[in-house]
Amino acid sequence: MGRHKEAYEYRVKYDNLIDSIDVAISTEELVQYSDDLATFKVRLEAKEKQMQLVEVIIILLSLMFLSFIIVTVIFIRRNRQRQEELLQFNEQLTEAKDKAESASRMKSLFVQNMSHEVRTPLNAIMGFSQLLTMPGIEWSEEEMDQYGRAIMTNGNMLTMLIDDILNIADLESGNYTIRKDNANIKKICTSVSEVVEFRLPSDVQYSVNCEVPEDYTLFTDAGRVQQILVNFLTNACKHTEKGSITLDFKLVNDDKTAFFSVTDTGTGIPKEMAEKIFERFEKLDSFKQGTGIGLHLCNMLSIKLGGKVYVDTTYTGGARFVLELPVEQNKQYDPLQCYLDLKAKQNIS
């Protein structure tokens, strides 16, 4: 229409309106985007919180599971330990029961043996005493000597039996004392021979071999050594009906060991019984006299003296019992020092 200026102005207005509309639309879109972004952020934060909560729950569940495993392991271990303790306790109870039953059997056997062993010499003593005191009967000197020897022998047996019982009790209670001094070996052999001569069977020869000078002394308890040797010789008399019994003494191991031995030609001792016979109440022959405590006492005494007793299993002609003691010579006997040594040993034990 030729209205160029007016057309240009309208065109400018149109463009401005279009721009305003575009701006408004963009603004709305930006607001919408902002709202969406805010909503997304809220959702994202909620998600993060939810994930944190899930992580906490997972951690708590893991800790609970781990705690359960630990408690279970501890329970299993304690239960296993209690089972082991229970088994051990049951074993101890069983062992104690066996020991109690064994002790009861040994007690019964001991009482039975004691009744027999005490009654036998008492009957002999009473019987021969009644014979000697019967009125109206005159006995010859030989008969009186025979009866007197029988009374003496059975009296010695009864005394030895009671002494063994008392000595065992003292040894086990710790009240048994060893008093060492310079003991003459020849005198020890002579003393035990005098004790045993009444018990020798008629068909048995007795001899002593002592391979040391008359004045040779050994630092030991002479009474306890005699007690051991008398027990050895008494056993030899019980188990030897004919042949010989020999008491020997010599020094061995370059004169460092005193070697006593009692050798007989009796029934002998099986090798499997060589150690067992030194146990309490153990008897090789239940039909022979004895309570089964004599050799056990010898074993305990030898330990107190610092030595040992055993059966020489290489000897097969009967039985050979051996007592070995350490050689301690030429010591002066000091009662005060002996007392102090004894007290020191008791305190140590």
C-alpha cells in the first residue's frame, strides 16, 4: 500500500510481541524446569536418606549376624569344653571308683591275711606254752629247747608283723625317720643272722660272705638296713625247703655302691613278678605265711636310705633279692646336724 514506515513499525511491534511471548514461554519453561529440578532434588535426597537407612539396616543386620555367629561359636566351644570337663570328671570318678573298689579289696585281703598271720603264731605260742606248763609232765632238755625255740620263732614273727604294719603307717604319714651313722657291716650281717637262725628249715644251710675288713663301716641307718635284710632272709626261709641261703656283701661300681644280696635255692620268682612283688599286699604264694607288706616296706625303706631293692632276674637257681646303697664312709655323727637335715627334708617334702 506504499505505507512503508507504518508497516515497519507494525513489524517491529510484531517482533517484540513474538519475543515477549518467547520470553514468557521460556520463563515458564524455566520455572517448570526449576520445579522439576527441585522435585528431583527432593526425591534424590529422599532416595539418599532411604539408601542411608538401608545401609544402616544392613550394617545392623550384619552386626547382629556376626554377633550371632560369635555367640554360637562361644557356646559351641564352651559346650565342647564342658563336655570334655564332664568326660574328664567321669573318668576321674571312674578311676576313683576303681581305686576305692581296689582299696576295699586290698583292705579285705589285708584283714584276711592279718587274721591268719596273727592267729598262726599266737596259736603256736599258746600251744607250746601250754605244753611246757602242763602239770605232771616232765619234758627233756631237748624238748624244752625245741618248744622254747618254737615260741621264740613265732614271737619274733608276730613282732616283725606288727613292726611292719607300724612302719608302713609311719612311712606313709611322713613320720618315719632315718638316722644315719657309721654302721659296721660285719655287725649288721651278724645281727640279721642271729635273728634268722631260728627260722631256718632243717634241710637248709645258711652262710654269710662279707668281702670287707672287720672294721669297715658304711654311713647309713644300720637298723633300717637290718630290717630290709631280715625281710629278705625271712622270705628266703619261707620259700626254701632244702638247699642253701646265702647273705652276701660286697662293693661294686669302683667301691661307690654297697651291694647286699640274699640268695636262696627255693622256688624262685617269675620274671613278670619281679617288680610287682614290691607292691603293697602282693604275695607270690597265697598259701605261704605273710601279709604282702614286707617287700613293699623294704622298697620304701631303700628309697628313704637313698638306694633301691630289686630281684636279680639273671639268677635262675632260686631267688636273689638285692639291696644297693650309695657308699658314704668316714662321716662323723653329729646329732644336731642330723636333726637339722631331717627338719630341712620335712620342710622340702
